[in-house]
Amino acid sequence: MSRVQRLVLFASLLLVGLAVRAGSAAAQAPKPPAPEGCVTCHLDTGDERLAQPAKLFDGDIHKAKGFGCVACHGGDGKSADMDAMDPAKGYIGKPGHQQVAQVCGRCHSDARFMKQYNPALRVDQVAEYATSVHGRRLRELNDPKVATCVACHPAHSIKPPSDPASSVHPLRVAQTCGHCHADATYMAGYQIPTDQLAKYTQSVHWKTMSVKGDLSAPTCNDCHGNHGAAPPGVSWVGNVCGQCHTVMADLFAKSVHARAFREMGAPGCAACHANHDIEPASTEMLGIGDKTVCSTCHGADDKGGRAAVEMRGFIDGLRKERDRASEIIERAEHAGMEVSQARFDLNGVTDQLVKARTAVHAFKVAVVKKEADAGLGIAQKVYERGVRALEELRFRRTGLVVSLVIIVVLIAGLVLKIRQIERRTGSPVRG
């Protein structure tokens, strides 16, 4: 066999081997799921009740991940006949109210299965739901009104929380909860207020989220939980608020009010700040007067009232000193003086003002005074810098005037001297 023939034979064998290997790999590779006939039939029925789910499912996250109708409803999606919905083939149809959590949990409670799609997604939702008010009422009372998975995650059109169109996107959570909880007719008999949504949309939390665009601002599920939804109990409201407001929570937990509120049955943070309609915290809340919250429990003559007035005085005094220092720095800056360091130091006064206001949650005058005094020291130094800057400005202006006067006098003297020379010589002096 010639050399050329051997090369041709080798190439042929190589190609055959590659073809066989490719065929074997193709046989072993997972095949995409066969298309299901459910959608085709549901769209052809002419009944919008049956067609609508099929239309909605086109934008569902489950379809995007490759799941079809059979994944939730069971049956035989490959069959084009009515026996596709044979219970013997696992068909359950529309899950009943009691079945929904179990149907969803078949996948969402399986950690090994869910890791294939979203390793970060929690798999304890069904267990949490069972502990919630919703889950307990469903299990114990078979209440047909309580929320199940599909009440918050509309079946056939579920989208990830990051999608602005999702029912559980941060900007839409309140409306999703309010679909039931803001409906007075639907909630009749539960003895639960139905004004929470209206109040929340007036709160600082909602405005921070919707106006300022801060999606980390709290909405319903941040305080009430997600699948384990339950109203915060009196004993742990501070723990809920403290997830974000950690410094205030620590100060409050050690304060006399924490113990007093527990004994009175007062709802912790909500006693002063309310819950759904939380307004921006302000110094005006502190003290004794019409707009203060302290006056709800304290009078001007009791120990708590006097302490509130004293703490308010320290904070107001620091704010006035900050404004005074800021005003003189502003004047110097507008006059062209270099005051960048003083401007930077002024931020320290604002920081101390925030700390003094935060320290109010300790309900100790000495703690507020400590923070206010530190701020007053900085404010005084900033004010003195501003004074020195204006003094330097006055010195520069005085020096400039003196210099101008000297220059004018010299020019005038020079002009007189030139004229004297001209008179003596009888001819003008030429340069």
C-alpha cells in the first residue's frame, strides 16, 4: 500500500471515529422536553377562562426556565386527547386552596432540585408559611380567604422580584398585600384595620423608596416577614425596627422606657413613631408641647417631662451654634476667603447633632449632653476660624486702601515735581 493510500485510509478512519463519537454524545445529551399540547387546546377552546392562563404563562419565570403546565398540574402533556387530563396520569387540575403550598413546595422545598436554577433561593418557604397566620388559619380553620402562594405570586405570570413588573418587586409589595388588606369588604370579620396601605403611602419609608428610589427602604415584608407573615408582637417590635435602626434599638433596649413600655403593654418604637404612617423623625417630637410625643405620657412638672425639655434644649442649642458657625463661614467664603477646612470641620458638628438626636433613645440627659457638648466644641472652633478669616479679609482691605493712598500720594508728588521742573526750565519735561 502506497504512502498516499495509507494517509487516505487513516483520514477515513479518523472521520468515521469522530462521527461515531459525535453520535454517541448526541444520544447521551439531555433532550429538550417535548412540547406540551395543553396550551394549544386551551387557546383553541374559545373560552377565555381557559385561554387566559395559557396567554399569561408566556411571560412566566417558570416557562423561561423550561417548565410547562404538567410541572404543576400533572397529567400527560404529550397527549392531544382528553386522556391527557387523566388522574391516573397524575393530573390534579387546578390545585385546591389547601393544595397550593404543597404543589409549589414539591420543587421549592427541594434544595437539591432548586440549586440547579437558583442556589441563593431559600427552600424553607413552605415551612415558614405553615407557621404564619395565613398558614395556621388555612390548616386549622380551612379559611378560604387567607393568602396562599398564588395570592402574592399570581399563577401563570410569576416574575422574579427584581423585575419591576413582578407582584413582589419592592415598589409593588405594598399594593400586593393591600389587594386583600386594604379591602374593607374582603377583610370584614377579621377585626383588622384596612387603612395600613393608605397610611404606609404617606410614610417616610414609602417616600424614601418611591421618591428617592431607595429600594432598600422597608415595605410590608421587611417588618412582617415574607412567607412567615405575622403582625409584630409587642415584645419584639424593637427587634423588627432594630434590623435597620441598630443604634437606636441598642440605646432603647438599655433605657428605662424599654422596661416601662413592657409593663404598660406599649408597643415599643411604635408608641412614639407609630407603625405604618411613620413620619420623618424630628426634634419637634421631643419636649413638652402640642407637637411633642413626650407629652403623651409626661407633664411639664414630672421627672420625664423635665428631662425631655432639657434634652431638647441641648439639641436646639447645638443646632443654633451650627447655624451660627455656618453663617459666618458662608460670609467668608462668598468674600473669596479660603475656608475649605472650616467647611469640612462643620460636617463634624452635623454628625454630633445626629448623634445627640439619636442619644435621646437612651432617655438620659447626660448621654445627650455629652454628644451635644462635643458638637459645641467643634462649632466654636469653626466659628473662630470664620472670625479670623473675616479679620484677615478686613486687614487685606485696609492694607489695600493704605497702599492705594500711598500710590496716589506718590503719583501726585511726582506730577508736582515735574511741573516745578518745567517752570524752571521753561520747557515741558519729555520722557
